[in-house]
Amino acid sequence: MPSYAAFIGHQPHLSLAELAATVPGFLLHEKLDRTAVLFDSAVTLDAAFLDTLGGTVVLAEKLTEGIKSLEDVPDALAKKLLPVKGKATFSLRTLGLAPATIKALYRKSKDHLKKKGKPSRYVGNERKAALSIVLREHKLLDGSGGSELVILQRKGEDGAPSLLWTGMTVGAQDIESYSTRDMEKPVRDTGVGLLPPKLAQIMINFGIWLAKKPSPSPSPTVYDPFCGTGVIPMECLLRGFSALASDKSEKAVTGCGKNLDWLRKEFEIKKSVVSSKVWKHDATKPFEVKETVDVIVTETSLGPSLEKRPTARDAQKLCSENEKLQQEFLRAAAASFPGVPIVCTWPVWYPTKSPVCLERIWKTIDECGYQAVLPPTIEIVGDRVSLLYRRPDQFVGREIVLLRPKRR
């Protein structure tokens, strides 16, 4: 089985759960400093696979031979770079190495290549690894312009550093693409909170895992009944998944439609190849959807955006109001889409002391015939079968819940 290292995002628990849900035959070996994980896969993973992930920044494949110590690094890089036409570019991505050691490796590698008659340059330095956009610009991912070597080291039982893992980077996030579809789409509604495209990707991947639909064929149909301006439907179309979207707000429906039209033009997605439909509907009411729905993936209402930290009393009031909406939605979905799994978000408020979460909803989940689950190998934290997403400066976070219909 091929082995990989994934350098993960600022929500490591979510990144790991996404990998567990998407990588065939996922086998976790080790978590490193909340920044990377080592794992095996039943299939070969590449840059195209990484582009479907929202929680992994860089993906590297393990070298099976050639590096037994840091002294072997210059020669290993030379073997990768000598076939490159013209001047080759290289980079180092490390964990557990001192800055002085990294700096020396860059210098020794460049000198070694010079002796081999190969002109070269490097990107990144001992303080910071090369950015994803730089790896793409210099064509280090497909090897045509150069390569990035990944070196992971840790201290052994005697306190001395030991080489843990070496590999070559095969994928890195396309930051420009994220920026384009997030910031340049024609309609953005900052008043209702913005779902990050990366989080939408993660949620869709959870949904595909729940629906047990392989990608890209046969293509699943994903329904978002709280579509807003369409972040989740947009990410579905980019994956080649049919998208159904609705919202009780006419403004949101119009905005979602405009954004999907823009995305099709910007990324050349034909309606004849990937279908989509947007309409007005209150998600707390019974649904009338003629199309077959494979999975519901949605950012439900998080309530009003907060400019300051709520008091405990205000948080409890917001919680009670939101809980009614969530219960009505689940009842409507269970009645209209029997057997269809759901991935959704619930709000979590952060007053001064303890977070305030939805509570009565768990009884509703059971009554509606759902069971909350997590991807394989992912441990339950506390007594809630869910995953949290929150930036430190946010007063309202997201609780992501994966609901699988119980077998009857």
C-alpha cells in the first residue's frame, strides 16, 4: 500500500476526519504536532485527489528507498532533478529539523547539483516552507519543473533526532482557485455568515461517504435546502456532482442562481454534463422534490451574526429559538426523504464561560430515525457525536453532524 503524509489545516480534527472518509483503505499511522498525519491508502493519490479535499494543504508520497539519513538528501534530490529540462527548482518541507540544519541542506543540495552539472534554484527557506502557489507556479507537483522533498524527523528514546519519514510532494492546495470562487463570485451576503469553500468541500466529502457513492461515476445528487448564496452547490458542480438548492429567501435563491451561472462560465461547466436546479422553499416545511436525492448537505441557519460575545442568557435564548428550526427541518427531511443521509451544521455560541450547544435536537434525531456517526477511526470527543469548526475570534461556531438513517 502506498504511504502518504498530509499537512493539514487549522482544524486538524476535521482534516483527519475528511481523510478517513475519502481515502480508500485509510490506515492512520501517526499524528504529528497537529500539523501532519501519516497514513496508508489502498490506491495511489495525486494532485487531482488533493483538489477535492478542503482540509489538506499539502500531500506527499513516501519514498520507498534512497534516504537513510540526512546525508542522503542531496543525492536523492539530484536523482529527481537531473531529468528536468533546463534549470531545476527544488524545495524542502520539514518537521522536527532545526533551522540551521535546513539551511545547510539547501546549500549542500544546490552545491551537489552544481557538481552534477545541473543548474538549480530553490524556493522556501529554513524559516518557512514554500507556499502552495509557489509549488504550482514552478511545476514542482508533477515533476516537470522540479521537486519538493519532505523530511519528517523526531527525537528517539535517547533524545537524539531520528529520521522518521521522507517523501515527495504530489499535491498542494490551489489557493488562487479558492480565492476566485470565494471573492470574485457576483453575489456575497456577509450579513448571514459566510461558509468557507474549504469547509463546504469537507462537508460534501462527508456526505459522499455517508451516501457511499464513488466519485466521479456514478455522479451523486446533493441537495442543499438552506443554500444561501450557493457555496455548497458551487462546490458540487466543481466536483461534477448534480446540485439541487433551495432557500426560503427569494434574495438567496436569486443570488445562488447568479453564482452558479457565473461558476459555469468561469470554470466551463456545461449544464448538459452537470445539472443544477435552484428554487424557493422553506426547509421547515414538507418537501416536494421530484429528483432523486442521494444526500443532503447543508449549512442550516446559525442565527444572527454577533459583533460581540453574547451573555450566557442571550446565548440560551438564541439556542432555544434555533433549536425549534432545526427540529422542524429534521422532521420535514425525514418525512420527505426517507433513507437519505444528512450532513448539516448547528450553531454553537461562546459566552464567557461554557459553550452553549443545541441539546433537545438529539432526541429529535432519534425520533426521526437517524443516527449520528463519524468516519472510521475518528474518536468521539466528549458525549457528542459531532465535529466542531470554529476560529478563535468567532462568537458563533459550527457543530457539524453526520446523520445516517437507521435500518428499519
